[in-house]
Amino acid sequence: MRTSLVLWTVTLPLVLWENLGYMGLLATGLVGYLILASEQMSTEIENPFGHDAGDLPLGAICDTIKGNVKEVLERAEGGHKKLISMEPAWAK
């Protein structure tokens, strides 16, 4: 895919020269940058997990989820203990 995009970007000034002249080179640079940058972003999004700078911190995400689940279980356990130790309203 990248090879075809580079080939298209290299041949684009030949097509634009007739209508735009030297501005075609500027237009080619801008269009080429946008297209190749979007292709690079799609490559990064394709595999978001790993150890590179742009990858998602999967270990930190899992640790956060683990802590949240532990907190919910602790709160639920504490709530059940309160309910069990309370006297019913009719027993007072």
C-alpha cells in the first residue's frame, strides 16, 4: 500500500504541472504529507499493543481494572457485613 501511495505522490506533479505550475509542487507536498501520514496512523492503529512509545499501556490498564474490581468486591463485602449485623426494625 505504501509503495503505491509513494508512486502516486511522485507522479502527481506531472499531472498538476499543466494547471498549477510550481504551485503543483506545493500541492503535491501537502497532499502527499496528508496521505502518507494517514497511512502511518492506520499502521499504528492496526496493532495498538506492544512496548513502543505509541502503543497502549496494556499492563497499566489491566492493573487499573484489577484495582477497581478489588475495590468493588471489598465494598460489597463490607456492605453485606453491615446488613447482616443490623437488627431488623421490628426487633427494636
